[in-house]
Amino acid sequence: MNIPALETGVILIVDDNPNNLEVLSEALIDTGWEILVAVNGEGAIAQAEYACPDIILLDVMMPGIDGFTTCDRLKSNPLTCDIPIIFMTALSDTVDKVKGFSLGAVDYITKPFEQEEVLARVKTHLKIRNLTKQQQAQNQQLKQEVAERLAVEAKLQKLTQELEQRVEERTSQLSQALHNLHQAQVSLVQREKMSALGELVAGIAHEINNPVNFILGNLGHASEYTQSFIDLLRLYQKYYPQPEEEIANKIDEIDIDYLICDFPEIISSMHKGTKRMTQMIHALRHFSRRDDTVAQPTDIHEGIDSTLLILQYRLKANPERPEIQVIKEYGTLPLVECFPGPLNQVFMNLFANGIDAIEESFVNSNFSVPEYQGKITVRTDINEQSSGVIIQIADNGIGMTEEVKQRLSEPMFTTKPVGKGTGLGLSISRQIIEEKHSGTIRFQSELEKGTEFWIEIPVVIN
Ligand SMILES: Nc1ncnc2c1ncn2[C@@H]1O[C@H](COP(=O)(O)OP(=O)(O)O)[C@@H](O)[C@H]1O
Ligand SMILES: [Mg+2]
């Protein structure tokens, strides 16, 4: 937009009197302004619309429409309403002057014209007019700049948003990929480990089973035969109370009374030991059941018991600590359709973590209360609402810090030293419960108080 110079201007003079027109034109001609003339109101309106003058000098008394009507029409026309109008009126006519102002005129000049006065007034109003125009132009320019800036800002904001969204999308894709990778890794490790270990355990259990049963079976006979020999010996003693010297010496030497008393006890403890071995074998075979293709009706309690039996060596007292107490609070459960092998593995992981946490609390001097006794509680129940089976495994071990809790779902996260912890136990357990059994696994933990895991699985997998 062009900004007008203050001294330029287009002046429209409207008067029906050629004399007046001439006088005024003369007064203004030297200024360099462009002078337009009209001899009546209609002509003035047409010229004003067409040429858009900077000031209109308007006579009041004219044939046709008079100056006031002309002024009124100019003021109500959007093309001409901003043009300042100066009325030309007789010196004495106060009414006309007032009326002119009320119609929107900016000033008046009186007839007969004083050239100096006309010039001064027109000059002043032209200056005001041009200043106003300048201001308007600047305003317009500012508005445009603001609009442009706003548009650029909006564009920038949109771009930033798009960028943020893309970064977010990409980040989530990446973290999903990472998560999948971890899961796949966990699965792989689990499968590898389980198949190798499961095979080994099942093989050993099978191989040991036969000879142990053999021993167990024969121990019955052995005990029977021993008793017969002892009875026979007693009969000899009864009927031959004075044996030959060599026999008497032998009796003394081997302390026959002690032997007779101790031997059945030896047999009985061998029997007990072998019985324990068969139980352990049963537990191992149960634990490593390689049956992950079809879910089958399972006694959950038997799975828990087998697992605890296998873990007995870790629960027993040792030089660092007394025995860890296991409290079973079993509810009445139906047979649960599940994969017993993997499920036992979950129990194993949770019990092992509980034992680790209890041992940790013995190592941690802050926590060594003299009467502290490591305790693992396993509770089972039916959830009345969902009719799922609940298995709670709680320990009074060291518990978890907030950081550990936050990171618990990360595969391979462990706080245990290399060689002891793999950080896979819980990931594997979560996978087994959530993916294989459509169940849920949650936990609650308080530092230096203990931890509780809460598993729920449906009685029948959907
Ligand atoms: N019962 C628990 N008490 C305290 N911390 C636990 C318990 N169970 C798990 N954690 C924490 O979670 C981590 C991950 O457990 P897990 O996945 O079984 O791997 P790992 O036992 O090999 O470390 C452990 O290192 C431990 O910090
Ligand atoms: Mg573990």
C-alpha cells in the first residue's frame, strides 16, 4: 500500500456559482494540489465515488439536492464516507454551521472567502486526512504482518506436532519391537532350557526309579529275613545257652545284643530313605511333565507339593540361617485344566525368589531382628466372582524398592549377582500365566516386610 505524502492532495470543490469556483481554484492552485470541480450535488457524488478526493469543499445552497443532502449521501456511502467535508456557508449562518457538523462535516469556511483562511483550513484538514491515511496504511501493514506471523506460527506448530507425533509413533514402534524381541528371547531361552533340563530330569528320574523300586521292594524281604535270622538266633540261645568257646568269643566280639537291636532300625531307616527317594522321583517326574500340547485336568496342590519337595534342600536350615517355614493354606479346589509342567515352573520361580528374598534379609544387617524367622505362605482359593483359581505365594523376605517394582516387567532384570540371577524367572512366569493360561499375575511388595505374588487362572482355559 502506498503511503501518501503529507503535502499532496486532491480537492473537490462543489459550488453552483462559477465565481466562487474561480476564486477558490485560484486560492488553491499554487499549492500543487489537484483541483476537481462539480457544480451540483449529483455531480459531486459521482466525482467523489470516481476520483476519491482527499477533501470536499461543499456549498450549502445549490439547485437540485442541496449541500446537506449531498453530505448525508456521501456519508452513508461506504466509498465516500471517510472523505472529510468542509462546508462553505455565509458568515452569519450559525444554524447551517451547526447542521453541517451534525451531518459529519469536519469544518466550515465562510463566504465571502478569505484566501488565507481557506488555504489554512484546507491545508490543516489535508494534513489530518493524510496522517489518518498513513496511520490506516500502517495499521493495515501491521495487521498483515501479524496475520502472516500467525500463519507462520500455526504452520510451525502444526509441523512440530506432526514431528512429535512421528517421533512418538516411531518410539512406540521401536519399544514394541524391543519388547517383542525380549519376549522372543525369553521364549527361546525358556524352551531351550526347559527342553534340555526337562529331558534330563525326566530321564534321570526314570532311570533311578527302577533301581530304587527294586531296593524298596527287596527291603521288605530283607527286613522279614532279618527277623527270621534273629528269631533263629534267639532259639539257639534258648536251647544252647553254653555255646562252644569260639562261638562265645564271636558273640562277645560282635556285641550280638546291640546288633540284634540295631539291625532292624538300620533296615527301617533304609526303608524310610528309599521311600523319600521314590517320593522325590515322583515329584521330579511330576514337575518335569512334558505335556505342553494339551491342557489337562490337574491337581494344583499336587503341583505345589512336588515343587516344594524338590526345593526342600533350599528350605532346610544351614549355617547361615534356620529352616524356612512353609505354611500351606489350601482351599478346596476342583481339578484345573492347565499345563502342569509350565505351571510348576511358575511355582518353582516364585518359591525360589521367596527363598532368595528371605536369605537376602539375613545378609542385610539392617533387617536382622533376632527373632526373625523366614516364612513362605502359600494360599489357594476360588475367586467367587470370576470362579478362577487363586494361588498366593507370600514371603517375609527383604521386599522390593520402588525402582525394582518399576522394572519388574523388564525381561532380564535382576538384582542378583551374576551366576545367581538371570532375571528370567518372572518374565517366563508371566508368559506362562498370561499367554498359556489366560490368567493374571500381580504382586505387592514392601521393602523389609515382604512380597506377595497373586496368580489367578481360569478353571478351564478359554
Ligand atoms: N519375592 C521377591 N522378593 C523380593 N524381590 C523379588 C522377589 N521376586 C522377584 N524379585 C525381584 O525381581 C527380580 C527379578 O526376578 P526374576 O525374574 O525371578 O529373576 P532372578 O530371580 O533371576 O533375579 C529379582 O532379581 C528381585 O530383585
Ligand atoms: Mg528368580
